[in-house]
Amino acid sequence: MRLSVERLLRAPGERRAERDRVIAVSGARIAGVEAADPGKGGGLLAMPAPANAHDHARAVKPAALGALELPLELWLAAITGAPRVDPYVIAAVSLGRSALGGQAAVMMHYMRPQGGMSLVDEAREVARAAKDVGVRVGFAVALRDRNWLAYGDDARTLGLIDAADRDAVRRRLVPPSLPPRDQVALVEEIARAIESDLVTVQLGPAGAQWCSDELLEAIAQSSAASGRRVHMHLLETRYQRQWADKAHPEGLVKHLDAIGLLSPRLSVAHAVWARPDELDLLAKRGVTICLNTSSNLGVRSGIAPVRDMLRAGVPIAIGLDGLGIDDDDDALRELRLAWLLHQGVGFEEWLDASTLAKAACDTGRFAVTGIAEPAALEPGRLADVLVLDYAALARDVIAESAAELPLALARATRQHIRSLYVAGRQVVDGGRVTGIDLAALEAEMIAQLRHGMREFNDWQRTVVRMRAALTRFYATGMHCS
């Protein structure tokens, strides 16, 4: 395959593009980059493709479930009980939308199995969807064993819920947990079943507040022995911070370090409420933080301390968490939001365009896949390429000083994506996912959702009453007692 472009951003951090280039691809890798005749590139800009370093493959958007205007702790309750959808369908729709949004790699922290089959068989269906769509996937198997209702003992939390609702809440939300050793063994079983050139399996502890020390220790030991990567939530909300300070007065991040969990194999999502000393320790251990700017705003978690992260030298990546600012899985909009929010105040510069692009492409792909090579469009490198309609982006640009990367960050959306290549395969062509019929799958997903709509809405009436109890739980500080 030979791809002619007018402009080429060879590496994520380059601000200015090379002109008139042909990218030659052989198999999954770039065979060469050559000069092209002027005018042959069709106004196109090629750049390394970004990764979505934290997501949950929620093709059914929370807005469709009525989960709006809520803090995370109530939002989690509001999205429970969604009707079951065939796991292949929901994964293919989610990954297809991600591809249309420019994402060559997606972290799928798989926290809501669809049920109806074993988790191993369900993972096989997800892997089949990844193969059909053609994007790279980090399949982080969610692991947890406590605090299913709130950040505290479930029996005590159930006592706050209306007596008539307790049995239903217990059945739906407080499942029996496998012992830690069996949970870790399940991850390895799934890995044997689905890992491939495109799919990597990770250990996925839900978060410290949802995992016992015994489970976290088993995860840390397994990761150290096997080299398997780990992905988890960390200090996402004010209430998680308060819980952590009560449960671990010596410091939660120090506690995780003592367990052995902190290493370059670990990536954590959010860290909105991490403190400077904790960021220093994360940086020292080589842990990656995945920023989720839209999600943090959408569920009222706050604004991540990106300036402190950069000062500490923590590697950062970018995630959408299924809650892009316009609910459209657009990685380019997510980059813009993070850039505008964190680039700095006045003459201070915190997050510059080059650092952001490296975070999205280099660090992001590493967090999702463990692939450590640079995400550069150079001979020998993986052919993960995003192609934009630069002529449309720059239709009114007259300033010769306007560099391509900042302009793309300032203006580009999924509507400007002309192609996405992953491992040399064209997975998006002119607004169409080449490997699946996305429109047909979306229609099937919606039909399956509507089939279970009555039961879902019955359950949501229980959830509304439960939300009132959870509000009392946090308002009275029970998560800190």
C-alpha cells in the first residue's frame, strides 16, 4: 500500500509537517517514506494515530439511560441494570465508533459483562469484534470484591435502603465474589483464549476502594511474575479521596507501593484528587496516568492537576471513558478540550501541543498495548496512521507561521478524518468503518435495548429511591467512618 499526502507529521511531537510525501506500507509496518510530486497529496495530512487509554466500551451511552447531572457515586447506580445486549454487537458498535473518532487503540476496562455466557466466551466475542473492526484493544478484566454499593460495608449501606427494595438491590448489585487467586486465574484463562496481535489482556482492579488488600496483593504478585500490565481507577472523586485518607492515613499511593502495585506496568485512570507527593511517587515508579477530561467534567469529579503531573514527570495518556464532551467518541475533540483546559494561564505554559500529542500517541498506545516503540511514521515502525482533510482545516489560513499540529488541535474533529490505518489495514475510509456494517449493528443494539426497556425502567424506579439513600450515606460522612 502507498499513501500519498500533502503534509506529514512524522512524529507526534512535531509541530510542523513535511511536504509532499508517500508512505509505503508492507504488512503491519511502514516500509519507507519518500518524496512525492507536488499536488499528489490531495490536501491530506497524515500523523500518528492516537489511542484511547481509558474506556469501558459503553456503546449504550449513559445519557440514553437517564444518567445525567449526577456525581460519579450516584451516576454508577444510575447506569446499572441496562438491558442485556449481545456482547459482539455492543463491542463492535463501541469499537466502530472509536475508530470513526480516530482511535487506533482502545483500553476496554470491561466492568459490565453482558451475561448469558461465561466471561471467557464473552471475551471471545469482544475479541472477534476487535478483529472485525481492526483496532488494537487492551482488554482489562475488571476485578473487585467489596463495597459494591458505596465506599463502605455493604450490609450497613443496605440498611439505609427502603426495606422493600433491599432484596432487589442485593440480587442485582452485590454479587458473590471469587477469591482473589481465582480472579487472577480467570484473567490468565481469558488471555489464553483471546490474546493476539491486536488484543492484549490486562489485570483490571476496579480501584482501591473496590478491592481488598488481598486482591490487590494477588494482582501485584501476578503482574510481577508474568509481566502482565495492570489498569485501574485511582482517586477519581472527592469522596474517594476522603475514603482513602480515612482507610489509609499513611497515604493510599504509599500503600499501593508497599503492596508492590506501582511499576511501569501500571496505568491509572483519573488521579483527579492525587496530591503532589503522590504524583512524585507515581513518577518515580514509572506509572502512567490516563487523563479523562470530559468524563471528569461530566460526572462532576473535578479537574485533574495536570500542571502538577507534568512538574512531577508522570507519563500521561488521554482517555475518553465513554463520556466524550459531545457523547460522540471523538478523540480529536477530547485532545482539544484537554489542551485548552490545561495549556496554562497567561505566560505560563503547562501542557503544550507537542506534549499532548506524545501523550495521546506514544504513551497512550503503550498504556493500552504495552508496545514501547515510538508511534512515529518512519520506516520499520507500526503503520498506525490517522489521515485528516487538512485542506478543509486550513481553508482560510493565510499565516505562513501557522504550524500544522496546533492547527489540528484547534480545529479538527471526527468530521475531518478521511482514513485510519491500524497495523497497515485501512479500518476507516471516508466516514465508514470498513470491517463492519456499523449502522446495522447500531440498529440491532437499539432493538435489543428496547426489548428490555420495561424491566429496565422498573429497576430504575428502585435506583431512584436508592440514590436518595446513597446521598444520605455520603452527606453524613459514612464513607469516612
